[in-house]
Amino acid sequence: MKSTKELGSYTDYLMQKELAEQTRSIYVKQAEIFLEYLENRTITKTETIAYKQALLNCGRKITTVNLYLVAVNSYLRYAGHTDCTVKMLKLQGRQCPDNILTSEEYRKMLAWAKESGRGKYYCIMRTLALTGIRISELAGCTMEAVKRGRFLICNKGKNREIYLPEKLLAELRIFCEQNNIREGIIFRGNKASAISRTAVYKMLVRIADEAGIPKEKAHPHSFRHLFAITYMQTYSNLFELADLLGHASLETTRIYTATTAEEKREKMNKLDL
């Protein structure tokens, strides 16, 4: 088992590569789990292939296994074992995104958040749905950003500007005034720091449940999908949407705009055949 000091050096290596804090945390944790699995055995291609199979045998989803393998491969390259890296598992592209909020369900959640006195989460949902930002990017929404009407996000070495529509700005100004927020991050946790994604997720699930919306639809990324689908239905501009979402590939954007299985069935039912 590698010492804490050696894994600390790996953490420094990941920082030099400018990986996000959460990504670094996942990579280091998976490196630690992989090394515990080895039990001081020598790192070989055979061992890494066996570890890959062990992950599959645990019944994890293919997407989760691939995430862990990416992390392990990163450590192997760092440790000088590039020849021991393993291939990702193939996953057939899904044509129908599941568990995505409909516009009606989104508005029900908004109404319930307002009715139950959860103004902060009402504004968080509005911000996610009206900008398409990721939950990790909420920290960029500051009082200064409200004054400018936009803010800059740096993610994975890429910069993109987030535009705040006037309808959202009006609501954020009211929220900030009511909560005496004069500067800095708008959506805060118990302290002055940005609210955690876990706190947001838990409250969204709770609001959805109380509003009679399936809890599995309440994940923060669902609002990003809703933004993408609504934008495409309104403007039909995939290139512009890709720019707003910060995607380098249009194929990534296309996934966000795919209709759900239920929507496909509904359209098929309307065919005059």
C-alpha cells in the first residue's frame, strides 16, 4: 500500500494538471482503492484487467465503472505504468434520456418551493433552468455577476461566459435584497461559502417528493437538460446551444436535446397511419 505521502505527491500532480477539486478527490480515492485491492502485489497488466473485472462483478453501472477506470488509468500513467492501463467498457449510446423534468413538473416544483418558503431553492432552480449551468458552476453566480448580467466560468481549462436573462436578474435582485446579500456568492450554505451540491440535491429531491414529482427526476442536471430541450424547441440552433452549454462537440449537445421515450411514443401515436 502506498503511503499517504506518496498519494499526496499524486494529488500535487493532479493539481499541476489543473483538474477540478472534485475530480482530484475522485482520482485520489480510486487510486487508494486500487492500491488496497493489490495488497502490495506488483502492478501488472494482468492485475489491472482483473481489477476491471472485479469492478464489474460488484454490479456497478458501466458508466460508473468507466469513471473509476479513467481514474485508475490516470494513476497508472503517473506511476509510470502506462503499459498497464485498461480500455473503457463500451456502452451503446442511449437515444432516450431518462428521468428528465418536463416543463410542467419544473413549474410545479417552483410553485411548491415558493409556497413552502424555500426562496433560495426557488432561485436556484430558476438559475439552473434559465442558464443551463452545471450545479458546480452555481458559485459563479455572485452579486457582482448580477450587476454585470453575466459571469465567467473556467471549467476543464476552457472559459465560457454565462449570460443571466433579465427575468432571472429581476428575481435574483429581489432575493439578494430580502436576504441582505450585498456582495459575493448568492447561494450560500450554512457559512459564507457556496452551497454544496449535496445540499442542493437533497433539497431538490425533497421538494419534488412533496410536490408529487418523481424524486429521480429532481437531480440538478435535469434542469440543464430542460434548458437544452426548451432552447432547441424555441430556436432550433444547435451550434448556439453548444456554445451556451460549453460543449466542444455537437454530439455531446445532441444528447441533451434527444427526446424522451415517452415523447417519442406520444409523437408516434399522433401519426395519421
